[in-house]
Amino acid sequence: MNDAPIPMTALDEADRLHLIHPLHHPKDHANARVFTRGEGAILHTADGRQFIDGLSALWNVNIGHGRKELAAAASAQMEKLAYASAYAGFTNEPAIRLAERIVGKAYGNMAAAYFTTGGAESNESAFKFARYYWKRMGKPDKVKIISRSYGYHGVTMAAMSATSLPGYQKMFGPMVPNFHQVVPPYPYRWPGNGDAGIGAADAAEDAIKALGADNVAAIICEPVMGAGGVIVPPPTYFPRLREICDRHNVLLIADEVITGFGRTGKWFALGHWGIEPDLMSFAKGVTSGYLPLGGVLVSKTIHKAIEEAPMDEKFMHAATYSGHPVCCAVGLANMDIIENEGLVERAAEQGKRLQAGLETLRSLSCVGDVRGLGMLGAVELVEDKGSKKPALGLGAKVVGEAGKRGLIIRQRAGGDGPPPSGDSLCVAPPLMTPEATLDQIVQILGESIEAASR
């Protein structure tokens, strides 16, 4: 059923005059879609069209659109206690319950949560936790952060400096000092015949040695690199990296902003490789995007350092909306749905269907690589399969063709690096997406690649 079209001339004009959008350029916004309603994996627009939401909006609407339970949870909490400060000396029940709930679903070494309003703020906070911990341990020079090429950790100043996608940095430099990048575990683009997992982990160790282990606070990693092109590491990577971090006394930060809350078929994605981080940032799926919320989980060791600090070394990090009771109430209701409807298990099972469908696109002449984990996948485009020469500019055309056919996806433009790569088409549908819709995503994506390459 299509919604009746809504006259939009005045609204379009007000948008153009008064609203600056993320990643803003007027040419990109010339034919903006005005969303009016969402149901499950479908978004409706003001002109009466409907689209399959092939990216869960921005990797975050895990339970799907239009769940009235979350609206009810927000309303009930807002009527009772809309806001109260969670600064030390004050607290509220939803924040307490949600922290306890997330810790219970996360890694066994985790102890406590600090709440933020989103992913970038979570990573900014994680960097501060790492530096705070080492100062408490009497190692004040351990301040440097290592990240990986193609990593995305947000675009606030420190998070942008850890992000290694140059397009996000060009107009906002200089970067914050003490951030350093190393090569990622990128099997399709790994030079030679070596193991990309071992090689990339060893590159991180080389960076620790070059910088001096006594100067390095932490390494930050997405378990699966999301905005950088859904790059799934070989199984050798994270066990090796964990061992390296332990040996050099460096903290491991897991950026699970995209991969958390069931997206990959586990509650949190490092479980696929049987390791635990020291810090874990989260956001997106914690409320399925219904309200802004994020946070950082800290290990028992780091929590002990905070709890045992003398007054003159207390944890002086803060935000007005940390532990917001309404956001946390929605997070609890969202976790109820994920758990009660078995969406983590569904993501694992239906993720196999999605990955198998995407694999069928390898036969297309411009498809170089297909990769993914759970309900998270990507197709990388090349000019030539043999040489793996990157296809640049084709991805945007495919996204446009998909939009004409009623599918919303996202591309990561190639060319960044190292190593250089082709455009990658990213998909991450809601965890509840019906099988027929998953198949339709693959079908439309294939048709769109063919149409754009012509």
C-alpha cells in the first residue's frame, strides 16, 4: 500500500534554506526523499513511494521500523520521569537496569557501562577511559591510539582522527595528535599469499614497537569494519591481536557500534573469535535507533581503577544526557524484543541466506569480492577481476539504480587506503527482515549493478 502523496514544495524550500544535513552538499540533496512512515523493513516517502530499507537506516534499526512497544516504553517513562541527572550522587532505575542488562549479555570480563548519546561520543569516551586507566596505573605517557585504515569511529575530533577514511578529514584538519593508523586485515586486497590476519596483527605490533609500548594506550578495532566496506577479518586476526596487546600492555577497544546487539548473529561480535576486549563502545542497535543512546563497557580491571581512585584522581568525564532515563527505558524495551523474538539467532540463520544470495553476484563481470557476516554484507566492484583494478564512481551509480527500483543501500567510495580498493556496496537490513525481502534485496542489487555497469 502506498501512502497518498503530500505536497512538499514549501517543506522542501525550508529544508534547503534552514537545515544542514550530515555529509552535506546541495547536489547530493537535490532530490531528497522525505520519509514519513516505517514498517518492518519498509520505509514510506512523502511522494507515495516505498523502499526496502537495505541498510537498517544507518546500520541501526535492528528490530525494524514501527514497533509500538518502544513508543509505549518512551511514553510511559516520560510521563513518570522524563529526565534527571545521572551525575555522581544521582541515578535512575532505567539506567541502572540497562547497564546491568548489557553487561550481562556482553563479554565475561566486563563490569560496568558508561552511557553516551551515540557512537562517536562512545569512542571519544573510550579513548579517555584508556588514558585515564594508564594515568591511574602510573603510566602517564601511554596516550597514543592505534586504529586501522578503512576504520570508521565517528567524526568528532578525536574519533575523526581515529577514523581512516580521508574524505571525512579533508576539510577539518589538522587531526588530533597521537593517533596512528596501520593496515587492516583485508583479505581481498592483501598483497601476496600471506595470511591477512597474521600480517595485519603483526603490523599493529610493528607500530607498537615503533611508537614505544610505554607510549601506546590502546588499539581500536571494529570486529567487522562497517562504513569502510564491511571488511571481515580472517579467523587468525583477533586472537593474534589480543595476544599482542597483552604482551605489550596495550588495551584493546572493540568498536561494536555497528556489530553489537545481534547484527552479526551474536550479541557482540568478538564472540565469533573467542576473545574479550578491555573496552567496548556501543550505540545504534541498543535502541534500534528509536532514541539516541550509546555507551562504553569497561572491564573489571578498568572498573576497579575507577572505583579505587583517590578523590584527586576521580573520573572527571561527563555529559548532560548520560544515563537519560527515557533513552534507557527504550533500550530495555528494545533488548526485550531482541531477546524474546530470538533476533540474534535469526540474524545468524537468515544471515546465511543473505550471504548466500550475495555470493550469486560474483558472476557479474564487475564484482570482485563478496563478503559479510550475519546481517551485514558488501559487494566490492572492480574494473577487472584478474587484476582487481578498483572500479571508482560505479558504486554511486549502482546506489542510484537501486533507488529507482525501491531499495536503499549505501556505498563506500573506493580509492582510500592503503590498500586502494574499489567502490563497495553495503547492505545491513533489519534483523527481522522476511526471507522474501532478503531475496528481493539481492535481486535488485544484481539488477542495479548490471544497469549501472552498462
